[in-house]
Amino acid sequence: MADEPTQLIINSFMDGNGKTGTHAYHVETDTSSDILTGTAVAAITPVLIPMSAATLIRQISRTTERVAGTSAGSTPYTCRDKLALEFVDSLGNHRTWKFGAALQSVFVSPEYSQFISTATPGSTLKSVLTANMVDRAGGSYTYVRGYRDRSRRQRPGSKKFVGY
Amino acid sequence: MASNAYTFLISDAFKNTAKTHIPVSASIFSPSNTTLQSIKTDLQACLGGVIEQTELSTAQDGPGTPSPGTSAWAVVEDRMVVEGQGADNSILNYGIPAIVTAALNTTDNETLNLAASVVSAWTDQMDLYAVTEANLDVEILSGSRRKKKPMKR
């Protein structure tokens, strides 16, 4: 039981002056239904509301699972050297997601910052994100471009560059 | 739907970490979820770092609508703090913003009355459903009122 992840429920209240305050608690993970509409939250929320003179305006749930016994990443990859993937949503807004410690093999070469989107593993990641990400309107994202995002220190020629 | 997201915590050999939030439609957390597993596997294949933590966050609007100015005395800094004890003897504090008068002892209107029906209804449900972060049972023990010093009503 203790190894199961728990779900953190955060209730956000707003008072008459527009200030917000929060109330949080953990419940057991429900892997069969949406926790915010599940048994525990449905039982606690109606008795929580009368205890506050402020208004309950938002509920958030967070479920975190740590991977047991995770080994550290391999050198010389660092979280400061990132793969950036840019997408456009169904409303025309551009958004970029960055992934730290990207493998050298997803880029054309250490000297260039071009993402290889047509061969694995980069193409597979691009496809799975395009297929599963949803925007604020519930629509899908379209892939625009990928590039490398890193500081000058991580670039070849820098004294700090550790090489690949 | 649009507020739900998987968050991946990536760590490198230098013990640096980076988080990335991927917006998804999923609202149920299950480690074996195929979408989660697909994203995790394909992302890990592109990384020299390691995905050491996965998180699903979901959100929904509360039942109330904010209406500023309707209750000037109800300020979120005037809180009730209830203390609970986990089965591992850990102590947890549950703060509730903008305490209501019905939760206070009528003798002094300052201290929390755990026997008040509005409070006991909540503590009963918390005893049933609340757990510690390590998923151990929690028992509600005591409570108090916390407010800023100049705040009186």
C-alpha cells in the first residue's frame, strides 16, 4: 500500500477582496476514475465548503509516481542542453516544449542545432506528442520545427564544452 | 480537459533536473496507461538523462463563482489550521482559508470548536479518506485559528 502513489487535492478559495488561499490533502490513488469526480473528493468537498466563508473557485489534483531505483543519466548529457520542439495549436498559437539532457543522436551534429525529425528516435517522439497533446480548446497540435537550445558554454569551441 | 498535463522530471548525471509539462486529455492516473507509456518510452529514447518522475495534474473549476466585495470580513488570511497525525506518527497541517463563525467556540469566538457540526462533518470525512503522502491513514487531532494580529471581527 505504501508504495502506491497518492493523489494530492488542492482546493483554491477566493475571498471578497479577490485574494486566494488554498487547502490541500492527499487521498489514495484512484486508477479507475477521475479523482476530482471520484468518491473521496465528492465526500469531502460538500463538507469543506461550509467551513470557509470564501468561495471555492478551483480544484486541482496531482498524482506523482517516482521511478524506484532510477540511475543517474549518462555523462556528458546535461539538462541545460535541451531539445526544443515547437508546435502550433488549433487556435494558431505557437508553443515550444523543451526536454533537458537530449541525446546527441537526435541532432544533425554537435556543431549544428538542427533536430532530425525524419528518423528515429526523434520522429517517434514528434509523432507521439502530435497524436496525444491537446490544446486549451481540446484541439490537436501540429509540429512546426525542432531545434537545440543550449547556452554558449555547451557549444563546441567553448572551454566548458565536454565533447561527445 | 485542456488543463490536464503529464509532467516528466528529467535528471542528468550532474544531478540537475528539468521538468516538462505535456498537455493531454487524460484525467485518470494509471502507471500502465498506454498513452503515458508511449510518451515516456519515446521521450526516454531521445534523452541522455533519465525520466525519474511522472506526474498527472488535472484541474476543474470549483462550484462557486468569485464575487468580490460580497463578504468583506471573510479574508483568506483568517485561517483554521487543523492538525492530523499519520499512521507513521507524522504530523500534517490542513489549513482552511476564511474561517466561518460557526466553526468557532461561542465562548470566545476565537478558538476552533472541533465539536461544531460544521467542523465534525468535515473531520469525519477526512478521517475516512485523507492519507499521508506515503498512503497511510490520517487521524484528525486538534485545530486552532490563525490570523494576522490586527485582524479582528
